[in-house]
Amino acid sequence: MPITLSELAHPDHVQRVSQSFALQGAMHTLGAHLGRIAPGEVDIELDWAPSLTQQHGFLHAGMVSAALDSACGYAAFTLMPDEAAVLTIEFKINLLAPARGPRFRMEGRVIKPGRTITVCEGRAYGIDGSQEKLIATMGCTLMSVIGRDGIAG
């Protein structure tokens, strides 16, 4: 029987992700906060703000990319051992629609966990009331980093 993500999860994955996220200046700058945290799954949420837009008033693609990258990274981090830190080694983003809406949710989901390399998928949604629109998808490859000076959690 295959091993589930719950079986692979770090026992304190919620606290670990929360503590690491609190150290991210970039996410603080975006006004982003954590939503769902589960084994292999992390959502990051943020509100539209004029300082995060491009010239047409849409959330800038760089902001969408940064939040999706962090959501994927933290989804992978939920499955990593105590001594590991996480770093992105590659991602590709597909921008599917203008990033409009008063709120946004970026979802990171582990597709293939690994001891060193983990593959995730991300989805970004623009949210307006009860309506959600898929605005971007991401394929993301992450690395578990162990034993490197200055890289922890």
C-alpha cells in the first residue's frame, strides 16, 4: 500500500511552516498570510493593494509568482525532516487571466515528494465574494537542503 502524505508529514509541520513564514520579508511586504496548512498542502492568501499592481491595476505577475512559489515551497516543507530547509530550484508559471479581485489565494500542492527533490503544483485564484477565478498555475521543483551554513528552516 502506498505511503500517504500524512504519513510523510513532519509531526510539527503547522508550527514549522508558521515560524518560517514569519521570517519572510517578501511575504510580509505583500501583506500575505497563511491559510490552509496540511501535509503536502499550503495556501497563502493576500488582498489586492495598489502597491502590488502593474500599470493596468491587476496584481503584478511577479507578486503572483512570489506567492505561488512560497506556497509550493511550504507545501514541500511540511514533509521535510527537522534538519532540512527548503529552496526552490525551478518553476514555470502559466498566467491564465488578469489577476483581478479584492483577494487572492495561492495554493501549493505536493505532487511527488522526495528525500532531496520534491515536485509541486500551484494554483492562484482571484476571489471576488463567492466567485473564484483561476488566474495562474505553476509547476515547481524544490530541494531539501541539509547541512549548509546559513540555510535553515
